[in-house]
Amino acid sequence: MKVKVRIPNVLQKLTEGKIEVYATGQDIKELIDNLDKEYPGIKGRICDESGNLRRFINVFVNEQDIRFLDGDKTQLKDGDEVSIIPAIAGG
Amino acid sequence: MSCFAVKRGFLNGVKDMERLTEEQIERYSRQIILPEIGGVGQRKLLETRVLVIGCGGLGSPCAFYLAGAGVGKIGLVDSDAVELNNLQRQILHFTHNLGQPKVDSAKEKLQALNPDIEVVPYHLRLTSENIREVIEDYDFVVDGSDNFPTRYLVNDACVLSNKPFCHAGILRFDGQVITIIPLQGPCYRCLFPEPPPPGMVPSCQEAGILGAVAGVLGVIQATEVLKFALGKGELLIGKLLVFNALEMSFRKLTIQRNKQCPVCGDRPTVTELIDYEEFCNLI
């Protein structure tokens, strides 16, 4: 499944400055693995050493928080939009 | 017949209009004329007490609009002094305020803009020991702080005190904002259960911030406060509004209450304030 992934500013250094990239995957886990092949290092920023999503980063599929769907097993379909949203504290 | 008397005839909420002075009617006329506000709404704003935490990039524009709108009591919390590098975005502080406590500089501008309201400065750093006493006197809290320990402290204190608040965060060209009404919608910990390890997410000092982005988010926070006070419109409860200035986009993401949330979940484990520096691995 080819989906659009929106990259937060703090991770755009890893995507050559791109704010949006396209990647494939049956579910979020596979999508992140594939993203990491294209943009090495991005998985380590999104997931911890055990491969679980870091607790200060949320992933949304079409505006819905995957924690309330099927987590990283949330299935993707063509045309979905995935957003990666980290906590930011600036004020 | 004075022009004020003529105006009274056109404005709604006659009884409440009688409780406003002629000067107040003139000062707030452009919003009193809105059907959603009127004399009744203006009285509500004048009776509303809002605490703005942080007189920086978010707190400055937020407090400025709240003062302009006639929010009757505005508390300002900040322990810092004005620095030259603040002036690019912290619009309540001017060059002649360099070195002054931010709360005093901010109070000077807010009272100059609107002497009709009360502005209370708190020149202190919020801690687990003092925060509940400070927020107690207010109806609504605006979180415009600039660090993770304070953000979790504000969240936990507001949830434990059942105090509504609006959270916003900014970095570079990005911003995010959500309104939290404890137990009605998710809290900040439902959204981000744990802070990032130190160094994982940079601060504005390290990574920069476009001044106007702070303005956009601070003004959205002010708008949420005014809607809350008026009881009008839909608040960003359970909705994280994400802004990107480079593509000039706003997206509203759905957030749910986490039943396992340690503060507002079904079986809370955080029932009193903790050490937030330690929680954020800063000591």
C-alpha cells in the first residue's frame, strides 16, 4: 500500500528536508521499516530499542490516533495519510 | 441623547448593558455588537479570571488579546527577565524593558492597553509546592511554558484541581494546540504519556522559532479562552490542532481519553504532584 507520510520538522533532516514522503507498507510497523530503508535512522527516532513507538510520539492515520486503532498493526490502504507528531515544548 | 445612549439602544442584553460603564460600552463595542457576545457576554468576560503561564512567545500574544477583550483578571506567571533575544517574538516586551522581570514588563503593557482590568504578576517558578495555590484563584489556565517539566506539572495540577486549560507548543515552523477540560476529554498525558529523553526533541533555543508562529498559536489559545468564557462555539477538546507555517496548513487530529492514563484514567496512579524534573530525567 502506498501512503503519504507527513514528517515533523524535527525529523526532516533525515528526509532531506522533505515535509511529505511516500512509502509502502501493509501496516504501520512495515511502513516504518520501509521508511527506514529509504531514510536511515528515522525508525530509531520514532521507535525505541524494542521496536515499540516512543511514548512522546504519536502516529495518526487519516487524523485518527493509531493507539485507538490497532497500534503499529493498524492496516493501511492506498491513499491513506500518515502523520507523525512528536511532543514539542517550546513556548 | 448621548451617542452612548444611542448605542445602548442597538446593543443586545439591555440589563447587562446597564451594568457596563459608558467607557466599557465604547471600548468593547466591536465585540459587544456580535450576537454571540452582547452585553451578557461582555459581563462574562469581565468576570473571567485567566492565568497565563509564561510571558514568552505564546503568553505575550495570548495575554494581549485577553486584555484587549476585557478579561477581568489576568494572572501572569514567569520567573525570567527580558532578554534581547526575546524581542523577536515576545511582543509584550520592548527594548526599554531589557533586564526587567517579564511579568512586570507584561503588566505594564497590558495595563496601558486596558486599565479596566486587573493584572496580577507572579514572579516565580511554578513548582509542585506552589502551583495549586496559584491556579486556585482562576477559572482557566493558559500553558505557554517552554519546557517539558512545567508542561507535565501544569497538566497534572490542572487535572487534579479540575481546572480547564489550553496547551500549546511551538518549534521552528510548527505548532500544536489542544484544550483540556479534565475528565471531559483527554489530558496532555493521554496525548503524550511520557516526555522525550533530554536532547531528543530540541527547544526553541536550540532549534529556533519563527516569531509569527508563536503569535498564531498564542492567539489561538486566546480564542479558546474567550470561547470558553462565553460558552460559545466548539473548543479543541479531544482535538490536537497542528499548524505548519511553511505550507500554511492546519490539521485537526482526533485524540481520545486514555483509560490507562495515570492522572485522568479510570484507575489513576498519580494522585498528587510529583517531582517533574526527575520525571523528565533532568536530574
